[in-house]
Amino acid sequence: MVTGAWEASILIGGQGLSRKSTQFSTKAERSLLCPLGVFAFSCGVILLYRFSVLPPYTWLFSSLFVLPLLLKPQTARFRVAVFGMIWFATGLGWAAWNADARLQKQLTPGEEGVPITVFGYVCDLPQPGSFNSIRFNFCVDRWPAGFGSAGTGMPPDKVRLAWYGSGDKVLPSGPIALEAVFKRPHGSLNDVGFRYEDWLFRHGVGATGSVRKVTDLPDASCGLVCSYHAWHRAVASVVERYFGDAEHYSLVASLLIGNRGHLSAEQWQTLKATGTIHLVAISGLHLGLVALIAGLVVRRFLLMLPAGVISENGIRTTVYCGVLLACLFYALLAGMTIPTRRALIMVIVGGWFVLKAREVSPWWPFVIAMAGVLMLDPFAPLDQGFWLSFSAVALLIWVFANRLRGLGWLAGLVLAQAAVFAGLWPVLQSFDQAQPLAGVLANLVAIPWVSFVVMPVLLLGTLLV
């Protein structure tokens, strides 16, 4: 992959390095440095998670003032190498700084097992749990004075809580006060399979605990993020009110708003056995479909206007803005989960290159999208979905980008599924997961069925309701 990205960066620039000279022209050098810097930044962020201890990010940031001094008197080859080192150090330092900040936000051992009253709001959709409980993430606005990592004033911003014996109760939306008993994150250190402590760290959860008492605070102020989560919970309630009696309500809630808490164990087993779990996670497939529908609708409306009212460039810009607004709204509707945010960044970057109609290598927007994801979420490499999604996109680019003759939709679908199935096999093996052979045939049917029948009908039906 590194070799492919390097070759892609050469192709993007439009001018390569002369075999007879070690010097770049100014234009060629700049065209090479942009993709190289973006790719080097991404490599720096990803490499952090191969370290057993955090590197000293202060030294990494300090090197950014020293490395530029090596640029001027050397050859173009050397300048390119130094430029890559600068952006690599930037990515590594950025990831290390964020990781260190998250590690600092933990309770001390003396603060575990003590009833504490915290103030904040529920920041996800509560899910039913075992022992007649509900489980949810709680974003803390205020802790009692003196709590947090040895008096440093840095307690966790987010905690994972369980409210036992309350499966039939409803948590209030907006600001609330919780009395809970907390403990620091911990879990079994499995060599293979799911590791709970890694999952908590990746999602920014600094403590877990159980709720003793819940108090609504209707007069407390609710900020923008708090208001959004309250709105999202209200949307989930509306969906349940209208579709709760449906036979496949669990799938309706998953596809519409990303609420997978109602999926049964049998449904999860079916999705795993057929390799179709990605269909119930609001990600690239869903946002791509929304982008396609929004683009077709907006463009058809604009073409109905009298000729000359809006230029072709204006039409393209309006369509792009309409696509972004539609995708942003659907991402908000789906809870702005990690896969949704990742897919939204891909739509923004890919749509921008389509808008500008640039004749560049398809690897260029791919590298930019990956760097954008890692910039906004430097913990993304801890997520299996990050590797699967970008690996799948890279495989599809490699298979389809350089074809001189188009394929029919059926042949294209079969080729795409075969490429993704074969290409993702080693990625899944690295996570100690198997890819079911039935997944190829299942996705050949499920992807077009969900994309062109289920989702359009579901979205249209929801708007009508």
C-alpha cells in the first residue's frame, strides 16, 4: 500500500523525477510534496499504535522547528525526504498528544467505589442490557470539586453506565444529575477477539459504573451538543412510535437512525454468518445512496429552470451543496457515529473532486480522505471499521480506476464483491476474524436489494409518515 500511494503521488503531480537529474522543477516538486505530506501525516498517526509506550510528543513538535532548516541547501530528493519526515513527525505527535490527553482523564484508585453525583447528559441512545438494565454513555459537564486524576482537574469527559432494575424506565433527555459508583476502565486482555478496555479507550470512555439515582434538571442549561443528543433521542422515540409494531422494527431502526440496540441475538448471528453486518451500520453505502438520490433530485430541479438562469458551474456547485446538506442531515439523524463521520468525510472529499472535475489520480482524494479522518479522529486506527472501509475503497479503486471499458451493473457488482472478499480476507485474518464464504453470494443479493429497494422505500415512507 505504501508503494501504491507513492506511485500515485508521482502520477498525481503530472511530472515525475528526471532520471538524469536530481533536481525538481518548482512546479513538479510542489505537485509531489502535497500528496507525500498528506500520506506521511497519515502514516505518523497510524504508527503510534505500534508503540508500547507513548513517544515524547513535545520532542516531536520541537523537531518541526529543526527539520525545515535542512531543506534549503540540499537536492530535491533530499528536500522531499525531509518534507515527508516533517509531516510524519506531525502526524505522530498529533496522535501522541491526543492519546496522552485521553489517558490523563481517569479517576484515581481512591475515587473508585465511592458514590458520586455528576451532572451532564446522556450522549447516545440507551440500550437494553442484562439483568433488566439499560446501558448508556453519559457526557459529564461537572464533577464534584476535587475529583479527577490526582487533583489535576482532569476527570473523564465521558463515562459508561448501567442502570440496573430499570429496563422499563426512560432516562430524561437534556441535563440530569446522576448518583453513581464508578471504577476505572478495565477488561480481560484477550489475545484474540474483543477487548473491552480497548473499546472504552477508543470511544473516549474514562470510567464505568452503575447508577444509583437519577434526577432531572429541567431548569439547567443545555448546550448545542446536549440539545443535539436530546433531539436524536426524540427522533428515536418518534421512529419507535410509528414503526415499533412492525415485524422488522429492529432493522428499520438500524437502517434509519443507526439504532442497533433492538437487534436480537439471532439477528446478529445471521448478519455475522452472511457477512452483512455493514448493512445495518450507517456508513458509506447508506450515505452514498443518500448522496446519489439528493444529487439526482437537485439536478433535475435545476434543469427545469429556464436556460441561462444558472450556469453549468452554478448547477454543479448547487448539486454539491445539496448533496452535502442531505448527507449531513442523514448523518445527524444516524447519531453521528464513528462509521457515519468517516463516510461523511469521504463524501465531502470525493464530491469536491467531482465538483471541480479535476483530472487527477483517484488515489489523491483517497489519501486526502484518510488524512482528514485521522486529523479529526486520531484514534481511528484502533477501530476495525477504519481498516475495513479504507481497504475496501482502495481495492475498488485498484480494480475499477484504470479500466478502459465499462462493465454492466451485474458484472461490476460481481467483480466488486469478488475483489472485496479476496482483498479483505488478510485484513480480517489480522483481526482474528473469518470471512464467511456465503458472504459473497449474500452480498450480491443484499447490497442491491437494500440500496435500490429497502432504503429508498424506507426513506420515502418515513417522509410520508
